[in-house]
Amino acid sequence: MTRRGGGGPTIMKKATTTQERIRAASMALYGWAVAMMIVSSIPGNRLPAVGLWQWDKLAHLFEYAVLACLLNRYLEIRWSIGGRRLWIVTAALGAAYAALDELHQLAIPLRACSWQDVAADCAGVVLGLACMHARFRKAAA
């Protein structure tokens, strides 16, 4: 944020330098990953009852789609990865984070490690990558 013209209103400025873009991408990615880990650390008896199996899997799908988008953008900006390699690295890191998140839940009271959750997480990563691919195709057109 910058102030223009003395004491006027604050105007949001788009990140223009590479350092600003890296900082913005890393803050978004790390913030989301930490929020995911905090929610994953809540004991099972403190979680709200969802009632439907599908809602739980939709939540997994959404959170990992967002993670994949943020991770994809971070890798592109910070490490200058592009093309097919960008998609493969994003998918591999997203799937690894999903597996580690589920293994982490083994240590949380009344939580369990589930391959169905990992599958929903990985589907979310694929969905996020599809969204990013559509974004890049639209930008290139």
C-alpha cells in the first residue's frame, strides 16, 4: 500500500517488482498452508458434525484446489519453473502435502488417516491445476 498526495486515501498498488511478487505469493501460500495445518490439528470431537460424507470430501477438494493454485503461482514466480515441469512439481508437492497432512492426523485425538481423504485432496490439486491451466490459456489468447 502506498499513500499518494499527502493525507488522501490509501490506494492499493499492484506488486510490480519481482521481490514484491515473490513476497505476495509466498505469504499467500504459507498462510493457506498454515491455516490448513491448524484446522487439521483440531481434535475430532471439536469438529462440527457435517453429517454427509460428500461435504467432507468437497471441503478437501476445495482446500487443495486453492493450495494448488497458490503453490503453482509461487513456484512460477520464486523458482522460475514453467511449462510441463511446473505442473508436475505442483502436483507432486500437493500430493505429498496431502499425504503428510493425513499422516499428521494420526497423532491428533479422534482423527484418522484416510486414503479417501488423500484421494479427495489429490483431486483438489488436479482441479486447482486445471483452473490455473485455464487461466494461462485465457491470458495467452
